[in-house]
Amino acid sequence: MTLINRHPRIFNIVLILFVLLVLPFQCSVLAKKRHAAAPRRKVARVERGRSERGRKLSAKERRAARREERLSARDSRRGGRAAKSKLSKRELRREAAREQAASLKSLERKLRRPLSRRERVAELRRIEAQRRREILEARRRAEAARLAAIARQRAIDDALRNEVQTMIARDNTIGEDPEVRRVAVNALGNHAGTVVVMDPMNGKVYSIVNQEWALRRGFKPCSTIKLVTGVAGLSENIIPPSELALAYDRPRMDLTSALAHSDNSYFEHVGSSLGFDKMVHYARELGLGEKTGLSVPFEYPGRLPEMKPGFNVRRMFSYADGFEVTPLQLGSLVSAMANGGKLYEPQIPRNAQEAGRFKAKVRRKLDIDSAVWQRMIPGMVGAVNYGSGRRAYNPTQTVAGKTGTCNGGEGSWVGLFTSYAPLANPKLAVVVITRGTDAHRHVPAAVAGQIYRDLSRRFGTPIHLQIASTPDDEENEDDVASAEPETGDNAQTSTNAKAAGVPAMTQAPLVSPALRNNVKTVLMPIPSRNVQTSNATGSKSPTTGRDAVKTAKQPDDRLRRAQSPRP
């Protein structure tokens, strides 16, 4: 105590010396610890960054990674052939060179000495020959697998066609039109399918080929559901009257082109604005999902989609996911489009009495504006004239229709074609559905086109139409009747017109006897000033062009058949 009190500076000096001696030692220890811990911190930081980057990549490319995993698993099952098939020629050559180098090194390790030039060349030839044999063997296996798949498909198609022919033989043909049935059966031929032919204006069914499929089995409507999507979109004003760019991916695509070429994205875009409930409502109004009313046992009512987890709503508007229809339901639907919105009950008069008392039965009148049906017509006509249904084209009459092709489930393809004709006065509604290989290449459209062509003489539009007579024409019936046999006078009038210098286009055209009762010639030649024509009694009356013009202005004179002027 005495020392401290007497000498405080000594204590401070000792403390300072102690700190100066300990501080460098502690700094060196801390530096060593930090230097030793730095790599661990760096490694941890790098690993943390890698893990974060890995999490980001997995979040962004999860689907790509899953796809790569599936492809790698498939390639491993196939022996890597699929992976090699995707390589370019340069990559294949590099792969072959690496395999050759690995084989040579393996042989050198086996012999425990380097290979001579001759041994190297012989080994390369052996490797190349082995590779050629492997390639040929792979090709043989692929060809054998292809032929086996073709044979299996042919066996399935033959079994399906034989089943269809057996069903057609069991059809109840009482009350059907014999000519229409014969034409429909011949057009269907040996294809696996069904045909419905009916009158769209009253619901009368002319013939149903393969009634088991047409009445008691449901089919996925595929692209024919686009008719329902189009009607619903027009009725709900989703498709504007003057649409310019509704489909976002195809600015020039409109309803007509979308129907003609069966554009899926267009109708999916319309359906996304339409909604699930509206689509189901219009489908039910158009007769889907309920029985048609035909008096047959065990008629299948079809099926409408149901909203459930995992259901892809967009495909419902273009691919008809969730729908099942019968050919007779499609016939009723397209008939309602043809007659302006009347949904008739299909009927088959089974005897002469029922045929005599036949009367159309309207199930309901659709509350859809007539402009909607008119907007649908150009696209349906375009589908047949230049679109997906070109095989149904008939040069003698205009056919309106819609095609459909898709996988109907269980690995079986379905092809459809629903249509009506002629456009101006619909008399036939034809629906064709095929399955299997016959569903490809628009076979249903070809079958329907053959039916229209074979029945065009009976149900088609007449080429030579009768011209409607006016009251003036009725007054001149006697003059026309008297002028028809006077071929000599007509020839004399033509000669006088030529002599007067009248142009050929103003002369009375020659009328064939077949068309003489249908078409009336109304052009009358005007003789010149100096030419005189004689009447039937031989008297002469000079007629000038000025007089002819004045006479034409009189109220009693009308354009008449070319004949000699009367006094």
C-alpha cells in the first residue's frame, strides 16, 4: 500500500508494459484462428450460393427437368438409341471415334503392350464391321416392330369392320327409304362407321346405317363441337359482328376461316370468354345430353362435361373433352341450323298409314337470333369448298358441313362429318362417324360427299329453274304459243335484222325445244329506216328506228318475243 501510494507511476508503467507484451500475442492468435476459419466460411458461402442457385433453377426449369428425366429413362430402356438418333452427324462421328479409342486402349491393356499398326488397322476394321452389324440389326428390329404394329392395327380394323357389317345386317329397315339406304350403304362400303340421313325441315329419317352405333353408343364429337362454340359465342356477343383480330396468335383469323380450317386456338380463345356454364347451357339447348325422341328402345342420351379436379376447360371448346354424342343428335343439331332454329323429333314412318299421317313434331324452338345461323353458314360452306371437308364437295349443289378428327379414348381414333344440303333449300342432313384407321384422312367427309352426289338427281337443286311469270306474261301466253311453231318467221326476222345491220347481240337467240317452255326471249330487233318488212298478209308498213322508239314509249307496248312486227 505504501509502495503504491508513494509511486503510482510505477504501477501505470507496469500495466502498459504488460498490455504491450500481451496484445501482439493475442493478435497473432486471432489472425491464425481467422485464417484457419476463412476456408470454411468460404466453402459454406459457396455451398449456400450453390444451393440457392439450385433452388432457383429447379423452380424455373422443373418441367424441363422432368421431361429430361422421362427422356433419359426412355432412352435407357431403349438402349440409348433415341438419344443417339437426336445427335448430329458430327456428334455421331465423335462418339464413334471415342468408342474406337476406348476399344483400342482396352485391347492394349489386355495385351499389356502397345498395338502395332497392322493390329490397330485390323481392330478398327473389326469395330467398324461390328458397328455396321449393330446398325443393321437395329434397323431389322425397328422394321419388325413397325410391321408388327401394322399387323396389329390391321387385325383391329378387320375385327371392327366385321363387327360393323354384322350390325348393319341386323338393322331394322322397316319404314326406311330403300333408295337412300342403298346409296348410304354403298357409300360407307367396308368402313367401320355409321350413317344417318334425314330431312332437316321436318325431322323425317330416311335411313340409319348401323343403328347400334347411331342410337346406342356415344362418340366424342371432336371438332364438330366448334359449331356449338360458334353459336354460343355469337349469341353472347363474344364474337363481334365485324371481327378483325379476335384470336391473339392469328390476327387475320375470323369465324369463317376458323370453321373452314378447324382452328383450335380460335375457339379456345372464344371459349375462355364464354365460360363453362354457358357452353353447357347452349349444348343442352341444341339437343346434346338428352334423348332425341325417336321411338326406339335403349337410345343413348349422350353426356355433357362435368367440372372436376384436373379437367382442362379450354379443350372442351375445341376438342370436346367431356362430351359424348350420338350421330342422331348431331343430325338433329345440324338440322336445327339448316331450318333456322327448330329442333325436331326424328321420326321413321314404319308403315303406309304412318307415312300418310306424318306430321313434324317440334321439340322446341331455339331462342337464337336468325343472324347467328347466317353467320355460321360461310364457315361451314368454306369447310367443304376449300377447308378440311373438301372430300364432300359436290359441284352440282352447295354443301355446308363441319369435320372432326381426334382420339376418342382407349387408343381409338374417331372421325366425324355433319352436314346439310342444298344450301338454298335444305333437303338432306347427313352425318357420318367412323372409327379406327377409317377415321383418318377425312373418310367421313368422302362418304357424305358420295351420298350427296348419288342423291343429287332426287334431292339436289334443279339446274334449269322455271322463271316466274308476271301478269303481263300471262296476257301474252297466246302470242307466245302462236309464235313458238313459227320457225320460218323467226328465221325471216333474223335475216332481216342481219340485212339491216343490227349487231349480233341484239338478234333473237336460238331457243332449244327443251328450254322453250322455261325461258322467254324478250329482245326485239329494231330495223333500219330504209328497210320495210312485210306482215303475214303481205302488206308493207315502213318502220323506222324513230318510230320504233316512239312505239316503245307507248303504254300498251311491251318487250315481246322476237317476231315480225304487226300492222
